[in-house]
Amino acid sequence: MSKSQAQTTNMSQADIKTCGELQHLFHMAMELGFIHCLKNREAMMDYLNKKGNPDWTAGYIWSLADSNKIDWVKCSSDPTEYETYKAEMNQALAKYVRPDN
């Protein structure tokens, strides 16, 4: 069992659904070439709330990213090992949506 599969077994159904929706939204942002425009909390949450779920909070998205639960679509020509890629993408997202302390 991979790390991703093991994490999925420890997630609620709502979190699994949200992570699937986030994977789709981020894939579309990459494919359409505007993911680079989402590099601050306000822009990221505006996109996620308008195209995803208006009830998602930055804290909720941060908790999923910080615990490395979101799977990401990776280009087949990228030589990076998937688990490394996933961790790096989740760390970057967590940085952008980190709750205020």
C-alpha cells in the first residue's frame, strides 16, 4: 500500500470528496495556465470558493495540504518521484493558505 493509499484510509468521506475536487481544480488551473496567478491567500481562496465550495475556509484547505492529503496531477515527463512532487505541491499550497497566527 502506498503512502497516498494509507492516508486515504484515514480520511473522512467529506475530506476525500474535497481532495478530489481540489485535485480537479488545480489540474484545470495548471492546464489553463493560470495557477501562477493564485500565489496569495486571497486569490487562491477566491478561486477555490467560486469554482469549488463557498464553504471551504483557508484553515480547512491548509489542514489538508499541511497533512499532505491532496493528490496532484503530475506531468508524465516530470522525473520527480510522485510522493516528492505531492509533498512539494502540498507544502506550496499550505504556504499560500496558512491561517493567520
